[in-house]
Amino acid sequence: MISDEILGDISAAVKEIMKTEGFEDYKFEIEGMSESGDNYMGEVIFLRVEPLGDDGKSYHLVLKTAKRSKDLRGALPIEIFYNRELYMYSDVFPAYRTFIKEVRPDFGFDFLPRVLYFNREYLKETIVMENLKNEGFKLWDRKKPWNLQHSLFAMRHYGKLHALSMALEDQRPGIFGELRKNLGNISDVFDKRVDFKKFYEEPVEHIMGLLRKNGREDLVVKYDGLVEEALDHIFNGKTEDEDRIAICHMDSWNNNFMFKYENDDESEPSEVRLLDFQLSVMDSPAKDLSYNIYATCDNSCLDHFDDLLQTYHRSLVESLRSLGSDPSNFFSLEDLRRHWRKYGLYGLFLSITLIKIELLEKTDAPKIEEMAKHENMLDGFNVKVSDQEEYDRRILDVYIHFGDNFL
């Protein structure tokens, strides 16, 4: 049920969009809302707007607005995350586009949705963008791991995204410096409400049990003490300053990619759109990549891990060169592997929760209002997956991969 307050904000947003698009007379209707588990910190509403007297053109829009509850915001200031995403769309990405226009107009930066409206007002934080479903884009079935073609496609686009950040800092340091001022760490928002160590103790012990059951006591020994390392250097935002080398997505799980295909064969995408930049910060690219790979891959992709890293790095190098920067001055493939040992822990530990969410029925997905009631907010993710066998298979793939390659 949409509140009268949000309905009023929808009307105001549509009016502003139509004014910008050159239409005074129009009608709009609400076509639906997102399901539970699709968006944790806000409401997602689907709209269709039809200018009157036009040639039948319709605008299919998605409106994302932050949760309005003051009690919830007292527990978790979600406006911080919405304002981070608004900043990415209002300042960072326009700076990229201006830079591209100056140095390489044919550089493809078409893997973000078109944004038509945003509002930063407290308790009304809102962003309106095109509805990608009407453009032929689809979400992957989150219960299934990606195939190799989708993973390689994501790596190519992360190479381009990170290259834009690096090249802008290289060639327009003044502009980049101003952008960076507003991209500080936001993980300290969780400090008082999240006990990562307590939350991860039980699932990590479960994973160690799976390793023992599969004859990998050697990895159990290697993982001993790694929880503390992960929490101290990953979740508390303690990336070393010299390793914060790109503006990163930082929320690269299944639901934040929409793919388009040339035909009915959905094994290989032709286009992609990256969504949800609420957690974006200056950080190590290895965090983006490890988050994505460990949340979406099983052994069918992990067996091609070197191909994934090389595909990412080729894209990074080609993009830097195309934008006019010397790739030899930047992040080498050896640097990426070195970062993976330190910062791949980010994706490794988040996969514990992310794979669980991906396998949940939507009706069982945790709600942020309920999570906020827990003394330790992460306890809201202590829900039982319906397919424990599949969860164990996938999390075992991830932990064997990291242990064999980076411990």
C-alpha cells in the first residue's frame, strides 16, 4: 500500500519530469511495486506516464524512494546510502561523461540506466530512472549461479568503470579531487548496530565443517584466524590509502545487474546495466570483483578464474589507453592478484550472506524494519534457506577456491 505522502511525491516527480521533457498535459498510473527482497532500504514503484495529445509515446519509469520511518532511521540512517547514490548520478557520472566528451567521444559509457529525476530532501530521498524491463533488460534468476559468459561480460564492464575513475584522476586531478571529497567511507554507519564477528562465527564454523567433511582439513588450518583479519581490514573500511585507487560500485551481487539478449538464447548477454550505487566509495577494485565473483559464481566459473581476471584487466588497459592515459602507470595484473589476497576477503565473507539471500524464497527475505529491531542488525539475516544442499555446494566452491589460490 502506497501512502498518501509518497503518492504526492510521485505526482511532484512526474510533473517535474514531464516539464523537463516538454509536456504540460499527461496522465500516469502506478503499475506495481518491487517484491520483498528486491530492495532493502526503500520502496520501488513502477510508473507509466502518457503525454496527452502526443503520438502515443509512453514513459515507463522506476521510482526508488527511501523508507520514511523516523524510527527506522533512528536505528539506521538510510538517507546516507540514498544520498551516496544520488551523488553518483548527479555529480560523479556527469563528470565522467564530460571527460569522455573531451577526450574520447566514442568511448562507450552506456551501461547505466538513464536517470530523469532525483530529490535529496530529508525523508523524501528519491530517484527516478527508466524502467529497463521495457527496454528488453532482464534480471538473471538469482537462485542460479551465472554462467561464464555473464561473468566475463561483467568483468569487461567493471574494467571500463574503474578505468574512467583512474583516467579522470590522472588527467583532471582537480575535478577528481573535488569528487573524492564526498566519497568517504560509509561503513562506520554500521559500527554501533552490527557485530560482524558474532554474526560470522556460526556460519564460518559451518563452512569449516563442510571443508572437514570434504577432506580439506588443510584449508581449515589456513582459515584459522582469518575472521579477525577480514573484520579488521575489510568491513571496517581499513583499506590502505594507497590501495584506494578507483571509485567502486561495491554492491555487485545478482540483483544489481540487468542483461539484454540478442534473441531468445539467454546464455550470452549483448548489453548490461549496472544498478544501485548506494555503497560506492574509493576503494580497491578487488572488492568489486570479489563481491561479484563470489556472490554469483560456482565452480563452472571459478574454474576459469584466471580468464575472468585477465578479461577484467584487458578491459581496464584498453579503456585507459582509449581515454588517453598510459596503462603502465596503473593497476597491473600482478597488483590485482596482490589486492585479491587482502581485499578478496570482502567478497569471500559477504558471499556467506549473499548466496543465502539469492537462494531464499522472496516471501522469506528479511525486511529491514525487522532487522533494525535486533540489537545486532545482521541477526535479521539468520534465516533458513529452503535448499541447504545448494547453499552448501556453492559456499564450499567459494571457500575452496579462495583457500587454494590465496592462502
